[in-house]
Amino acid sequence: MANTAPSDLPNLIGEVCWRWGFTVKLACHSTGDSRAAEGREAARKRELDDLLTAVGATRDGQAFSLLFHHFRPRVQAQLVRLGLGPAAAEDLTQDVMETIWQKAHLYDRSRAAAITWVFQIARNRRIDVKRRSRECCVPAEDFFTIPDPTVACDEHLDLRQRQEYVRNALGALPQEQLALVKLAFFEGLSHSAIARQLDLPLGTVKSRLRLACARLQRLLADNGLSAAC
């Protein structure tokens, strides 16, 4: 057979068909199946093109429903292959399908098949998501080197205790002194502004503030704290 001339090929095929007819029939049947599958695939692509064209031309809801059920699982699977997690891929798939509904009028079947157009939208959306993402992937052990900005428990308790001491010390001041302390330290008024507001002599304001600060210093010192007046 290796030396068979091209002119002998029809005779050779005939002999094989006569001796191994069943095998040849199987091969011919396989070729026929392949051609039939190709035909079905081509028809399916034309059907998808028709559906997408109908959505773009008349906002055909039934056509879009058919497109949705055909493309949704396929687009989601592609997005997973492109690196998205299942949940993110599902969300982005919904966005892609919405885009198809809104922009179907831009589809031109003379330039691309529906399947090509749809998956190009999916790829573009995946690129957009990647560009917008500001995620920083670091090894888990690196988190142990990040200082904790929160106040430690003992520091928090100490701060609350000091606030309580200050509150008690302020509560121990006479009312006329406490009023001046609030105006001077809480509201930031100058001595002269306090004097005008309370209609008091400037010397009286200064004297009462000195007495208030001295009293605060003594009360806080008893608890191990200092006051800057």
C-alpha cells in the first residue's frame, strides 16, 4: 500500500470498502455526524444572531430571555476562568447581561457573531473591574507586623479613670470659679472677654481663675495627676 500510485487510490478504497465495509461505514457515519454537528452549531449561531438583532431592533423581551438563559452560565464560567471568585463572577455576569439589554442596538451581525460580541463585553468588564480594584494582596503573616492603632484595654481604663478624677475635681469647685473655668478653658475666652460677658472686674476674673487652678491642682495631685493652668 505504501507504493500505491494516486491513480490506484479509487481501487484501493473500493477494496477496503469491500473487505472492511463495516469499518468504512462507521468512519463515514462519523464524518457525517461531524458535518451534522457543524451544521447544528452554525444554525445555533445564526439563531443567537437573530435573537440579539431582535433585542436591539424591537427590545424583544422573549428574545432577550432566550439569550439570557443561554449566555448567563457561559459568561459566568468565563469570568471565573479569568480570575474572579464565584460570587463576584455572578454579580458581574448580571451587569454584563444588563449591558447586553441596554446596548443590543449597537450590535452589527455583519461584523461579529453574537457570541463574539457578548464575550467581548464580558472580557471588557473584567478588565474594568481589575483596573478599578485597589486590593493589595499580602501574605497573611505580614498582618502580624502591622501595629494595632486601637488603645490597649489598660490604657483605655486609665484614661476613663483620669477623666473621672478631673470631673470630680471640677465638681468640687465653687460655682463662680467653675463658670470661669468653663469659659476660659472649654470655650477659649480671654480674661477680658470673660470680664465683659459676666460684667465683672478684670482683676476679679483673674483672681478667681488663679484660685480655681490652685484648687484643681491640689485635688488632682491627691490622685497622682497634675493640672496645667
